[in-house]
Amino acid sequence: MQNYYITSLNHQALLAVAEALRNGDSQLLNQLGLGAIDQSVASQLKALSADRIACLPNFKGSLFQLRIDPHTLRLYLGFADSKVTEDDLVNRAIRAGLRQPMLEELKGITRRDFAARRSRMSLPEHSRGRIEVLSEEEELTVLRAWEKLRDIEDPLERLIALHQETDIALDQAYITIKQLQ
């Protein structure tokens, strides 16, 4: 199985080098350690054909040295975790009734992204028109819960927590909270 990965990485490396040479991308060539590549090798790589690439599975060596930078890997994993958490939060807000303009204000979610998320979650299209007004009792419930949750810094997280506590649709709760501010 290891040979498959080496072959696959060799294939990608060859294609990247050939493309960089064809496009004169000296930055990529330098990043790949080929800033001072021999002209005869460069000419062969520029003219790389499918039949030459097809020989890769029979080549037992690796064309490069692969090292993973632990610091950058940690940064990436933190970024990925944050992104997945944020996406989950946005999806939960959509399921809880928050509308696109509200999400755009809070998290920059575009109409296209909002529609795509609703579609992926198999949610029906949002009804257009006015948002139903809460009763006075429901407004008080929202305002009390909002105040109780003031320790949550992220406004979207706070709205989700409010929805979990009150079970009031977030579009209605959002309007009530906006009127307060």
C-alpha cells in the first residue's frame, strides 16, 4: 500500500513541476527545491508525456523528501476544528429559524451559501414576508434568557443557547433582541 502513496505523490510532484516550468512559475519551482534546475532536465519535464508518467508505478524511488511541519500541522488542525465548529453553529442557527440577512450580519453568510446549506440539510425554502411578532410573555422570556446568557461572547452561540433554552424561533428572538439594543 505504501508504494501506491509514493506513486501518487510522485505523479502529483511531476505534474506540478512540469506545469510550473511551462508557466514559468519560479516561486513554485523554488518551493519545490528546483530553482536551479538543469536546462536539459527542465526541457524533458516541459515535454513530459503520458507514456512517461505511466512508468511511475514501476519506479521504486521517491522524487522528493516529504516532511510535515508539526507547528503548521497544529495550526491547520486548529483552523479546521474552528471552521467545522463555525459551520455547525451556522447550520444549527438555520435549523432554528435564523434568516439569511441575520446570518449575513452576524457571520457574513451570503444568499447563495445560505440556500446551499438549506438544500444540503433538506430544509424547505424559507417563507418570505414578515416575521411573526412574539407575544409580550414570549418577548420577556427571550429578554430574560438573553440577559442570563450574557457570558457567551459569540452572538451566534448566544442565540443558539437562547433557542435551546426557550424553543423560540431565532428570527423572532433576533428581532426582539435587536429592538432592545
